[in-house]
Amino acid sequence: MAPSSHLANYLNMLAMSDETPNALVNFVSGYCETVMAGFRERWDKYKPEIYDNEISEAIGGLAARQATLAIEIARNPGIWNGHIAPLVLRCMTDTHITLAWILGAPLERSRDYIRFGLGQEKLFIEYLQNEADQAPAGELDERVKEMIEMRKDWLNSQLMEWAIEVNVGSWSGKSTRDMAIEAGCEGLYKFAYVPFSGPAHSMWQHVGLYNVVPCENPLHKNHRIPVIPELRTDPDYLYRSAKYVSRTYDLLTEKLHLKCDVPLPVTYFVDNQPFSRADEETNG
């Protein structure tokens, strides 16, 4: 059986990435090591406030989240396409804007960020508990009980449950657009966050472009019919991810007054990427 066009494109990319069959594997491995090294260097040089631990926890956690997303998209070339990659890239732009805004007033905003998350967790535990209470006798899955207890333990390890407020609004009290403008990320918001929101929320500007096509029957009044497309694997999505995680590393370097020597992921990508021949063949 012949491979699908998507799989064929992926296999072709593996084959033509360089003279050596393992060029793509070596590139991705080196790229991920660069991302991890960049994070570790910044974290090792950062001096956290011991008595205001929310600052280091929020900043460190968000930075680690950004690095994790960059590594996961790199390790999975099969998702370098217009359907799946934007979901990860949308998370990366959101993470960067959140981190940039928190760094504008670290103590107050890191506390707001963490308290909001704890409130959301408390709300979810209440949902689980209500579901458990309404389950017929003998039908409650033991795993649900274990999940409730595990989540309660995690919640109480940070702040006692009774002291946690549940806020159903925005954690910052502002829209993402306002946060981006205040944090100097308006360009990222306009040209990355907004367009990637369409795929993330399955809005028509994405679905109408990717999942419906004009009917070929001239008698059907040009209506559109659904389609499941086979998209080619495109390294440009990894390049965008490299730019976003590098932007986050630059932000940390500036705001935390660090001196860093590990090359940025985007620099590693540009200097080592094995896709030039593939791009030349694709673009003519």
C-alpha cells in the first residue's frame, strides 16, 4: 500500500534533508539540546526572591513551559502543518505575552497569576466532587476518588483550599490585547496570536480555508463541501517556534539582567537547518 501524500511528504523531507539519512534526527536533537541549555543557563544565573517565591515560580514555570512547547513541536515533525502546529504556536505566543506582562510588575502579577490558577483548580475539584456525590452507590470509579484527593493535596500544598477565591474572569483583569500592548508585544499579538487563534478555536477563517472546498458540480451554486486535507510537512512552523522561544529567552535576559552565552534556538536553526534543498525544490 502506498503511503498517504502527507506521509510521503514527511518521508521525502527525511530523505532529502542532507547526504546523511540521520540529518534531520541530528538537527532536531541538537536544536532541543540548545533549547534546554538556554533555559538552564538562565535559570542557573537567576537569583530568586526567597520570601516572594511566587515571582520565581511563575517566571520559571512559564519559561519552562515555553521551552517544553518548543521541544515538543521539534520532536514531532508530523505536526509541522497548518492544522496542528498553530495550536502549539498559539500557546507559545500566549505564554510569551503572559510572561512579558508579569515581568512588568513581578510581585503583584505573579501572585495574581498563581492565585487565579489555584482558583480554577479549586473549581474543577468541586465539579469532580459534585459528580462523585451524585454517582449511584457502587458505581463511582475509584480513579475519580484518587484524582480528587491528588488534586486536593496539590492545591493545599500551596494555599489552604478555604483561602482560595474562584475568579471566573480574566486572571489579569485585562484582555490579552491590552496585556500585549502594555508589555511591548503588540506586533506579536497582531501577527501571531490573532491568526493562530483561528485554528485554536476552529473559527471559520481557518475551517473555511482548510476544511471546505468549492463543489465541482456547476449546478450546485458554488456551495462548499467538507474535506479532510493532506497537508505537507513544513519546517517553517518549527522556525516560527524557534523565533518565539528565542524571544522569550531574550526577554528573560533583559528583564532579569542576565549575561548569557548559549546561542538562541533561532540562531541554531538558521545555522544548522538541513531544509534548504527541500525549500528550493518546493518554492522552485
